[in-house]
Amino acid sequence: MIIIGFYFIKSLFLEIDYKEVQLMGKKAIALKEQIVESIAEKIKNSQSCVVIDYKGLTVEEDTELRKKFREANVEYKVYKNTMVRRAAEKVGNMEKFDDVNLVGPNAFAFGVDDAIIPAKIAKDFAKTHPKLELKMAYIEGEFYDAQSLDKVANIPSREVLIAKLLGSFKAPVSNFVYMLDALSKKKAEEGQE
């Protein structure tokens, strides 16, 4: 009788534990769905999503990289690859964020204001920290692998390109004004003689 009572009480506890585990599992799934939604929103609201392999960086180096990203208004996060894959599926048009390409420890840099700045910062940081490597990115809806992303990171910033463009507009106008000034001075000298 005592043995039967022990098993009855044990089964009650196991049943309670099983229900609690089920409840915890449902809460975990709901939490993961919220995280996937959050990642999908970040992808939608950003101009670029750069995938970075940070394996081998020390905590101090990673903190330094985070600081550089923060100063440039780039959000830098480490997410589970599975969650990013699911978020990419929700967003659509991001087929390369799949089981083949998203493997290993990855961090994700989301460029909100400037599409190229996350790749530029990561590339500059990788010059002094060779363990960091750019893996791939989606920039304004286009996929870039590591080689093409390296080329994109070499493009000057928007401000520099605008300054060069304005400088090229200014040069002919300045030369024309200089020529007119020289002609007027020459005519003035001829008129005095």
C-alpha cells in the first residue's frame, strides 16, 4: 500500500512538472517569435544588414567595435542564426540568409542612416584586428558576398562624394572668373598706357 501511494504521489509531481515544462515551452516559443519580429523590423527599417564573423575577438576588442558602431548610429547585435533566418524569411527577398551561408558565430550590423558605413567600420576595424571578417550583406535589397562587400566598403562616404562633385562644379566656374578678372586687369593696363 505504501509503495502504491509513493508512485501515485510521484506521478502527480511528474504531471505537474510536465505541465510546467509545456507552459515554459510555450512561453519560450512566444519569446522567440517576438525576437524574430524584432529582427525583421530592424531589417525592414535599415538600409543594410552586414554579417560579421567576430570569432577570435577579445571582449575588449568587441567592446571597442561596438563603440565605433554606436558612434556611427549603427546597431550591432549578436543573434542566433536560426532567428535571423526566420526573420529574413518574413521580410522576403533575402534568400542568401540560409543554412549554408549563416553558420558559425555571427554578429549583425544594421545601418539605418548610411547603407555603407557598417561595412566601412568593420573593414577599417579588421585592418588592425585580422580575426574579424566580413561575411556578407544585404545593402538596399542587394546581396553582397565577402569579395564584393570589400569593394563596397572602399566607396567613399556620401559626404565625400558630394564634396568631390561640388568641387568639380566649382573648378570650371572659378577658372572662368579668374580668366575674366585677368582680362579686365589687362584691359585696364592697356587703357592706362
